Amino acid sequence: MKLCATLALAAAGFGLAAAPDALTAEANSLGEAITSGKAGASVRARYESVHQDGFAENADALTALLRLNYRTGTRAGWSGFAEFDHVFHVLDDFDSGAGTTPARSEYPVVADPQGSDLNQLYLDYTPGRRWMLRLGRQRILLDNQRFVGGVGWRQNEQTYDGVTLTTQAIPRTALQYSYIAHVRRIFGQAVAAGSNRVDSHMLHARTALDDDWSLTPYYYFIDNEDVAAFSTSTLGARITGTQSFGDKTSVAVTFEFATQSDAANNPVNYDAQYAHIDGTLTLESGLALGLAYESLGGDPNEPGMMFRTPLATLHKFQGWADLFLTTPANGIDDVYATIALEVADWTLKGVYHDFSAEAGGSDYGTEIDVSASRALGDHYVLLLKGAFFSGDLPAYPDTNKVWISLTAAF
């Protein structure tokens, strides 16, 4: 389908040329394995405009991400992958965040600092079709990235230094364990906020219950040595499934629940809950209508008792205006409706959010998000996108953001 192809290209734009699949042919020597690999290149140019109450100036950012990567061939089950990024600033009337652009406090944040980065560098060992071991700096994307992700929307991606073991030795089940020693965050290595030393364990299992339904339990333990408030222990489960009605009409549903407590050096002793319920009806015409509820717990009477997601791809959740990157002290409930359709060569999407406190009853505001994307040939994706937040509290000011993005991947 044209829609699927467009979305696949758009996803490549967000993650910007994810690692190519391992080359299947076995090399005859180490030299041949190194030279018989596959190179990739991509560029994402993006204009971002931010108008936010409380700032003296509006932000105007024109940035570009150049990504180059190379995967070697395979020798005795081993292969390697390297990926280099460089972010350019063409128009820099913005604060790129976390102290990366001093004396820019009159501008809102556009979290795309300039500079170079070794985004990924790892070795893969695949002793058989059911096992793989990955050693080094790597991208880790679990489920919908609500708890562990790559923040691929930002120009400098979040990656992880560690070890990942995956296996499908159990029938109908995919198991993954990751040990993480460092989190390479989106702010780059030039500032303290750009790298966190951690001692973290990620255990994730996905079992196919049948052809349409799956169950995914998980446990994530984060001991953050640099930011104690990010040290958490999260246990949860996710059920996803699709019910078809005829050949081209279906309902897809997600139920997810998790409980979280403090871990390691976290100074706050707390427990908090997470819930996400999502249903999407897709009609024969291709029109998709969704209704969902997401809740992150909090306590207005006890500071620091809110549910936290320090490794998440936060831009995907609770509105594209990014007003809720940190969970409010009172928690947050997000009731949102989605509409998506294909018109000619365009994929269109709209989302309406209603935000309120999980505890205490306060209204935070509402937001409308819209996007339009299309493929331009085999290598290019154009994306137009906007987020329009109307706040009900001073802590969450009115914010409008607009993006124009062009991605080329080869």
C-alpha cells in the first residue's frame, strides 16, 4: 500500500536511516567482511518555529542532520556497525537547551544542539538464527518507546552504551535483555546533561498469544548515578491485538499498566502507577479513528511522587508541543482522539488532547496536533507538522510550534 510505504519512509525520517539489516552472506575472511559491507547516508533538514508565552522572542531554527553509517559483512557470526552524526545550525535564533547555547534565555528551547557525535558503534554476534548479542553503543527501542526509546524526532538521537541479548528460543516469544552503562542523551557530550552514567537492566518479553494478540511483560531498573531523581524500578505489562471485520475493517486495541517505585540513590521514597488504553478503528476507505486515555500518577500532597519516564521518546506522547516532558507533581491524565487518512499522495493526521491532573482535579489545557507527510520518489519524505497548545495554568503557557522537514535517505 502507498500509505504503508509513506509511513515507512516517514519513520526512517524520525529515526533517520536506522541500521541496515545484517548482511546474510558469510565472508571468507576478516578483510572481506570489512570491505564487503553496506554504507548508508541520510540528511534531514528541518525548520522549527516556536511561539511561547513568557518569552521575549520567538524561536526560529533551521537545522540539518547528516548521518553516515556502515555495516560490515559477517564472519564467523560476527559483524560490526558504525554511525556518525553531525548537526548543523543554519538559522539559530533559539535556545538548544541544557546549557548548550549560553545567553539564549530570551528564546524558547529547540533541543537540537549543533556538533558531531558517534551515534552508534557496536559488534553483533549471531551464533544461530534464534540468538543475537550486541556489544557497544546502540539504539534501543522497546515497544512504542514510552519507557525506552531513541528520541528520534530530535536531530541528535539518544543512544546507549551497553550489551543487548535477544533470543527467540522459546516458541512464539521474543526475549530481550539489555544492560546499559551510559545514556548518550540528545544534548551531546559537550555539556553535563548530555551523558548519564547508569547501572541499568532492561528485561522485555513479547509472546504471541495467537495471530492477532500479544502479551508483553517488562521490567526496567534504572540506577542513574548522575541524576538521582531518574533512578526508578518499573514493572508492567502490555496487551495488543487486532479484531478484523471483513477484509478491510479492523479495530486495534492496546491495554498497558505499570507500577513504579524509587530505586538505588533516588532521594524520594514513592510508588506511582501508569495506565494506557487505546483503540483505533480503521475503515475500508483507509480512514482511521482513535480514542485513547493515558495516565501517569502523582500526589499533590507529597513532592516528587510522580511517575517518571527518563529514557522515553517523550515527543511521541502527551502532545507534540512538549509541555509535559516532565510529569507534573499532580500527575497527568491525557484523553486524546486521533484521525488519520490518505488523500492522494499525502498521509494526514490530526490529534486532539485534553490534559488534566491525575490527582487534585486541575485542568492543564488542550492541544491540537496536525501533520501531513508524503514520499517524494524513492528516497525523500516531506513532512509538515504543527502543535497548538492552549494552557489553563501559568506553568503551562500557550505554545504554538510549526515544523517543515525534508528527509533524504540512501
